[in-house]
Amino acid sequence: MPAMQPDDTLPLANLRPGERGRVRAVAMPASGHGHDEAIVIRLLELGFVPDELVRVTAMGPGGR
């Protein structure tokens, strides 16, 4: 897989264990989208804020 460029984006959910990424944005779901706003708020509380570096260490239930 080619290295990502700084302006490339993909959902953090696409990262595999051991891969790193940077949070670019965290947004509330569109009305009627089916996602719970409480999940977005919890992610912010856990530190998933714009410009934060993250690394996937493991996959939980429901992960690939």
C-alpha cells in the first residue's frame, strides 16, 4: 500500500491494528443518519479531537 500523503483522508475505522492516523474532524451525525450523538460526544471525551494522533492497538467486538 502506498504511503498516505498529509492531505489524504480515510475513516479511522479503516485503520488496522498497528496503523497510525490523525483525527482531522469529529462531527455530529446528520439528522436522521441513524448514528447516536452520544457516541460522538463520548469519542470527544476520550480524546478523539482534531489533530490528535492515534494508533490502533487492538480491535474490539464487531471489529474486522
